[in-house]
Amino acid sequence: MRNAGATIGLAIFVAAGAGAVTAMIVFKAPVILIVAFGLVELLVLGFLFSLWFGSVTVTVNNESVSIVRSALRWRRERVVPVADITGFRLDVGMTASTPAGTSTYHNIKLVLRNGKTHTVGCWIENRLEAEWLAAEMARCTGIGTAAEIS
């Protein structure tokens, strides 16, 4: 399991949210509140599911970048030609508070000529590692060096 601390914290949050929704149902809260909290709970549960069971495989070469996302039996592949890529960018993906302090997780985004982005690396806790990985992706595609990563 990647980022165990954040995943366990989110699982506790999901369990508390499920308890809150159950309490709303038992104590006959207004339906709009039950639906709203239930939808948020489903969204967070989906995120937790992706942390537990999801994987992303990125293959980079001088012709294309292949992004394969999978979770259990579900699989989706996207191939982006290098000619459509302008660079790689780091974004802050999520933050998690722990007794030791706050952890920041970084995402690597593939930036296309049309302005759209695709995430090719996510929840990387070490910023230097994320920067190095983005620089290696840029080098392998032949589109630039670390200095050109935005």
C-alpha cells in the first residue's frame, strides 16, 4: 500500500462519515442532508478505493507516453504522441496531517499543446523525487530538461 499513513487516515475518515450518515438516517435528519453527506461519502470512498486498489503504469519513450490506469479488473490505456506534449509540471496533489506534522504529496502532470493535462504520477511524498522523475520523463521524450519543467 502506497502512503500508508494517509490511506489509514482516510479510511478512518470514511468510517466516521459512514457513521454520521447512519446516525442521520436513524435520527430522521432531513433527506437533503442525508443525500448530500451520502454523496460526499461516496466520493471520498472512491478516492480511498483508488488508493487501495488502483495503479498507474506510465511508459515513456521518444515517440509517445503510454498511461495505463487499472483497479482490480478495470483497465484504461491512453497513448499520447510526443508531438502533442509541451512538458511536465508538478502540482500539489493532497496534504495529510499526522502527529509528526503535515505531509504534502505531489502529482506529475503531462501538459499537452492544447492546454489539457494528464496525471502521470501521483501522491509522491518527496518533492525532490517528483522533480527528478518529471525530469527523467522529459529527458526520455526528448522534449527538454529539468529546467524546462514548469
